[in-house]
Amino acid sequence: MPIDSEYSDFSGRGAPQASDAEVFLLGGVLQDSNILAEVIPLLEPDSFYQERHKIIWETVLELFKNNVPVDVVTICSALEKADKLSQVGGKEYILQLIESVASAANAKWHAELIQRKALLRKLIVTSTTVIREAEDPTAEPEEIIAKAEGSIMELAEKQVKDSLRPASAIVNDVLKSLENRRDGLSGCPTGFSDLDRLTNGLQPSDLIVLAGRPGMGKSAFALNLATNASINYNKRVAFFSLEMGAEQLMQRVLCSLAGIELSKLRSGHLNSDEFQKLPGIAQRIIQANSLYIDDNLDLGIMELLSKCRSLKRKGGLDLVLVDYLQLMKTGKEENRAVAIGAISRGLKILAKDLKIPVVALAQLSRKTEDRADNIRSGGKARPQLSDLRESGSIEQDADMVWFIERPFYRSHEEADKNKAQLLVAKHRNGATADIDLTWLPQYTSFANYVPEEGGRGGSDANVGFGGDV
């Protein structure tokens, strides 16, 4: 007995659909509910084009979830209870579905065909939205392109993947990953030994917020992380700077790696030994070819997502750093806190989507300096999570929050000149700690901490990033 097909206009085009496959799939399920476990992961109610089939599939999913057998009786009973039996054509239509298919043998193939047609419909809707937005005379092309790319990527990522694997394959992958780890780290190395021990490397999907007051060295520390990971550990790193230009950043990289004072490089007053160091350092950076710098001062979250996705597709991406969060271009949000919240959520989405750590720099409010204990003799104004400017969303989205502190900034005592600390104030998946570092102002660089009694403290301690150079 033929089943009537529903066909409606789809923005002036025939909608991609697989009506026969929908009929055969549902008929097969009603004949043999044992196939449900195989096809349920592939299909949502919206995967079906015909409205009556959406309703029937929703009912099937509800019965399956509640461990109720799926057959003609239970389906009709559930539909009648929801007052939807007449909407699908009554019990007669349910019986027609069963009669229309010989067996459930091809159910998975039918499910995959339905899924592909549903994806094509979603692509048409997405493309139509892009066209409409592009017709807006006030539209920004870059923003539309970034949104379109994000929507397409989202559709691609939602496609069901075969994630069910035997334990034998999983254990082999785990052993292989252990063999490939450097220094036993599971995440991206920072080059700072105490920090790597605490975090086991920067972990995929983590959003890390690095905060501090102006002048504490946030940008310097972030650049240390970027250079360590790319030059010393061959990781592909993208550094987005909304404060300094690419040339300024590269000057800092060269000075730290070569052990040359930044002021001498900028003035050109280098001796012959220092001049001879630079070509070799430059060659190391060129050969690594793994550090990317973007100094667009008008960077928005959608453009950032687009650029990172492009890098990931072309050659891989292991770490992203953004200097700094509050300078990023915001959308049309009325409230500043809402706008910053949208950016922090976007950065967290980036980390999860690309399965990489994202380090975002952030400013602290003046509360750190104004706090009462700051003015007491010998007092210390320790940064707190609430000191983050527009802190609510940033603190919530971050998996880790670090604060950079340099005692000399407040004490102006010579003994504190090279002291620094990284305060790990939040660590969602581990412990918090205060990590001692050495600050090398002449190179605008941080290094692993070495006590002065070891004979290597002070301004010459471990010249270079993290002491690994």
C-alpha cells in the first residue's frame, strides 16, 4: 500500500529529502527493535523531513530511553497518550510502515542516507542566512565570513563519528602517547619546570587566564611560553598581540634567546660577539617555522576563531595565546561585562573545538593596589580572582587562572629586582601553588628560579626562556 509523500517548497527549491528511506527505517525499527542501538546515534527528530516521521521518531526515542519495548502497541499507546496519534495518520499509518519493508537488514544504510539529506537541508539554511546577512548594507565582510565558517564547522563537527572502539585499540593508543611524551608531559610544555610539574603541561581544551597589573610582565611571560613551546618543543603556536607589533615581539624573542639586552638591540649598540649571535638565533626560528604572530589591533572573536581553525586545518595548532582579552573587539552587546563574557566564552569554545590550550592575558583592577593590607607595613596585596576586570565570566570560563607578581614593583628594593612569582589561583583539574621565577629585566624575560646561594641567582640566572635554551 503506497505511502503518501509530503513535499513542500524549501526557499524556492526542492528540499533534499529521503522519504522512502524514512519509511523503510521506521518500518524496520517497528519490525525489529534490536536495531535501535545501531541507528539511534545517527538520527535526531529533525533528521526526518516529514513531520509525521519526526513525531514517530521522538516517540521511539522516549520509549527507548525509558526501557519500554518498541512495537506497534507501545508506539500507538504513547502517541495516543500524547494526543498525537491522529497527527501521524493513526494506527493505520503505523501498520503501513511495517508493511512497506521486508526486513530491517538495511536500517543503518537508510539512517545514514536520512542523515546526509538532513545535513544538506541545514547547509541550505546556513547558506541562505549568509546571503541575507551579506545583503545588509552595514554588514562587515570579515564578520560574516567568520560566522559562516563557524556555522559550517559546527555542522561538520556534529556529524556522528564511529567512537566505539575495542579496548585493545585504546590501550595501544595510550601506550603510543606515553612513548611520544617528552619529559613525561601529557600537555603542551611551557619550559618552566615547576609549572610543568604542576600542570603536566598545558592541557588540551583548557582556557588559561594570565592576569596582572600593567608592568608586571604578562606579555613577556606569554611570549616566553610561545617561544619555549615553538622553538624548544616544536609545537605550532599562534600569538595574537593587540598591544605590541610583530617586530617588537620578535626583538624580544631574539634578545631572550641570544642573551642580548633589549635596549642595546633597539639602539643598535651591539658588540661583535652579540652581532654574531643573531644570525644563528634567527636560523633556529626559521628552521622551527612553528611560531605565528598576528598583530591586528582590531581583532574580534569570530576572526580569531577563523584564523585558528585555518591554522589547525593547514598544518596543526598546539597552543594559542591572546594579548590581551579586554582589548579584543566586541560585538554589539550593550553592556561591557556581557561583551567580555562573550569573548571569554568564545575563547573557551575555541579551546574545546580545536582541543588545544588557549592562554588569554587579562588586566587586573586597581583593587589589588587599593586593598587595605597593601598600605600596612610589610603588607602584601595578593591578587584575588575577584580582581579580574569584568571578572564574572572570565573566572567562570577559565580552567586555570594565573597571576604574575614582582615584589620589586612595590618594594623598589634591590634584593627584589630579579624576583617574580606565578600565582596559580585556580586550577580546575589540579592543585594551586605559588611558583617562583627569575625576572631578567634586561632581556624582558622570565626564567626558572635558581636560589642565589647556588651561585646562579640574580640577573644572569638561566638566560633564556624557562632555562631550556
